[in-house]
Amino acid sequence: MSAELSLEFVDTNVLIYAYDRSAGERHTRAKALVSELWRSRRGCLSVQVLQEFYVVGARRLIEAAPVDLRVILGDLALWHVHAPVAADVLSAVDLHERYQISFWDAMILQSAARLGCAVLWSEDLNAGQRYQGVRVLNPFAMEHPV
């Protein structure tokens, strides 16, 4: 591994699939990706992702199987975490308007850019597209995501 760490941001949907055992191949791929990011210490997310993970997880994961969302959130909080400030909201508005994407996706992109991530793993944006130097990859559309 090089001296420079190539950080990778993970969107909420990918994290949910990593913990959703009922998600079939998406679970397998997301779990492998998240495991690799844990191993390499390259995993990034934002406070927004933690919040969304809790809300979606409380509805989706707990229904599928008992999980302790507080423990999972505590573990994920050990990753590189971006806590947006007001300037990030304004930058996200610019991204939203420039690329015609949802404001929430723009916030995710802004956080990934602020952390210096090379990659954003998501199924919600155009795979292969670059936004502010962050390349979007869809782990479910790739032959080998990790």
C-alpha cells in the first residue's frame, strides 16, 4: 500500500445492504466492500449517513433480524466521519443546482469531497461520473466491486 491513503466514502444504501442478510447478492457485495474498507481503514461516511442508517435500519434491518443499531453506529463512527457545517450546505446547494441531483445526494458528495475521497460507493448516482474529483462507483453494477 502506498504512503498516501485513498479514502472511499460509502453511501447509506450500501451500508444497509451490508447488514441486510435478506438482500441476497447485494448483501454479499456490500458486506465484502465494507469488510475491505474496515481492513484497509479507508472507509468514510458522514453524520448524515449515520442518521439515515439509523432511520432506515430501524425500519428495515430490525424487521429482518434483531440487530443492535447502536452498536453498529458506534462501530461506523470509528471511520473517517465528516460533520457538515453551514458552508457545506451552501456548497451542496451549488452541486444540486449544477448537476440536477437531489439535495441529499449533493450533501453526500460534498462530504466525500471534503474528506478528500477518491471514490463514493453508491447506487443512487451515475456510476463512473466525477463530481468535484470524487468518482461514483456502484458496487452492485460491477463485476468485482472489491
